[in-house]
Amino acid sequence: METTWEDRLRAAGLRVTRPRLSVLGVLAEHPHVDADTIATAARAVHPSISPQAVYGVLKALVGGGLARRIEPAGAPALYELRVGDNHHHLVCRECGVVADVDCAVGAAPCLTPSEAAGFVVDEAEVVFWGLCADCQVERRKHVLGSVESTEGVEA
Amino acid sequence: METTWEDRLRAAGLRVTRPRLSVLGVLAEHPHVDADTIATAARAVHPSISPQAVYGVLKALVGGGLARRIEPAGAPALYELRVGDNHHHLVCRECGVVADVDCAVGAAPCLTPSEAAGFVVDEAEVVFWGLCADCQVERRKHVLGSVESTEGVEA
DNA sequence: GCGTTGTCTTGAATGAGTCAAATGACGACG
DNA sequence: CGTCGTCATTTGACTCATTCAAGACAACGC
């Protein structure tokens, strides 16, 4: 990686501050994290950072195009640094783990609805729901142990 | 419509109660509504219904497969009665209006990620973000009236 | 170094949604 | 048709993520 975070912050018209560098550092290590986890991790390198500062920093980063906010249903918002490449996400129904999926098309909107009902679409957000590798193993163990089929997933 | 709501409730193993019929009635008239709006509208036919009862009813309906819950980013959850036909949604960035889009494929998951990273995918949730017809007109008016380009939508 | 302006801290508030105990209604069974 | 067990609703308090507001502070241009 050539361009530093400082450069990118400045390029986005944002000031370079310790809280922002801390948050960027955390995001660089953990691809998909929620605000609370970021606050905890950032406190390791900058102890006096407050939860609200994290929210402020994240809003600034998202506004400046340095970060992206994703909100999987039923979970707190997650933040990631991969922006500009219109990619999608795999979410585990069990543990909530998120993985990136490259978009075949590349440019947004990668999909076009058959009938747009007068809408002008600029982005197609795709979320793949399923079970991650770990949770599949876990699930299989339980099925073997006892009959627990409270699922009934239909089409 | 042949089968009544009573039949469907019973078929799902749920009791037939006035709050449930009220909520179903509201959902039948309004395709995409949040819990609070449902509570207000349902109160018109059943004044003593409480907000918590609405949550309980909705959870029962979703659990019984009679309703579906969708959670657009940055907005309270919406509920709809169209279930079973894997369709998707158009959401307006400005006013939050939601429209249905039929899925070309029909069966879930209608899409398959290129590399599933060990996930077993059972559903692909697609949300098309854009501007509805009304908000396009509104936006155009503002652009003509004054220079307000606080947007910067990229890619 | 100095001032301006944007950013962080501190503290409190909002709003969606949930949990728990007690009353009440549905519907099966007699 | 009446009784009873079970599920549903009511009432009330509570959690959690996120936001708002006012003052202290630090970054950047000069």
C-alpha cells in the first residue's frame, strides 16, 4: 500500500487526528467490525477515545468515501474500508460473520431490476444469507445429537 | 382471494384473535409498513391494541410464514405479506418508499456468489437503491432553484 | 507562535425493539 | 353449552445502538 492514511484523509478534506488514525488502523486489521468493537480495539492504541468519537470518526470516514457502512438485518452496523469496488457480502445466519464476495460486473449497479417502477437505480446491494463453514459443523453436531428441526426454510 | 386469514392462521398453528386479524388487515392494504404504522392503523379497527401486541403478532406471523420482515439500512423494519415468491425490493434513498421487484429466477437463492468461501447460501437478498419517480421530480426542482449539490454519489 | 475552524470529549436523550409478570381470550374437550 | 388449560395480550420497565448539544481541545494556514 503506497498512499498513507494521512494522505487519504487529507485528500478527502479531513483533518488528520489520532482518533481517526486509530480507527483506520483497527479497520485495516479487521475487515468487518461494529462501532463498539472498533471503540474497544482503538482504545488499545489511544485509551482516551470515547464511543461517541468513534461514531463521529466513522461518519466522517463514510462521508469522505474512505469507509463503507453495511447494516445486515438484525445486527448493529458494520464498517469496512473496501470502497469503490462494488462488492457484496456473505452473512452467516448463526454467528453473524461477514465475508466479502467480488462482484462479477464490477460497476454499480451491477444488477438491473426487470421493471424499475419509475425508480432511477444507482446501486444494487446484495446480501447472501447462509451458514459459514464453522457453523455448518456446529449445526451437524447438534442434528446428530438431538432432533432439532425448528427451521422450515421455504423457497 | 380464496383462503381467509383465519384459515391461514390456523394452518400455521396459530390462534385466531382480533389483534392478529387487525394486523393482517392493515398489511393487506399497505404492502410495506413499519410496526408503528401498523399499530396506528390497527387501532382504527381495534382501539385497545398495544404497540407490544403488534410486535408479538408480527413475530408470530413471521414465525408462521404468513409475513416477511425486511430491514432496509437506516430505517425501522418493514413487514409484508408476500412470502414464498422470492422477490426483491426497490428503496428510495430520499423518502424511503419501497416497491416490489419480481425475481427473474423465482427460487431462492436466485443468485449464486462466485466464491462462497465455505458458506452454504440459502437466500440472496437484493435491495436496489435509487430515487423514486416523485423524488426525482423534487430533486430536479431544487437543482433548478438553487445550487445544492451536497451529494457526491460515486460509482 | 497565533487565531480560526473543525474535531473530540462529556453527558444526556431518542427511538426501535425486547423481556417479564399478570390478566385475559381462544378453542378443545367433556 | 360450560369448564379449563394454554396461548395471547396487556402493562410496564428495560436494553441497546445511535444521535444530539455544549464546551474543551487540537490541527492546519498564516
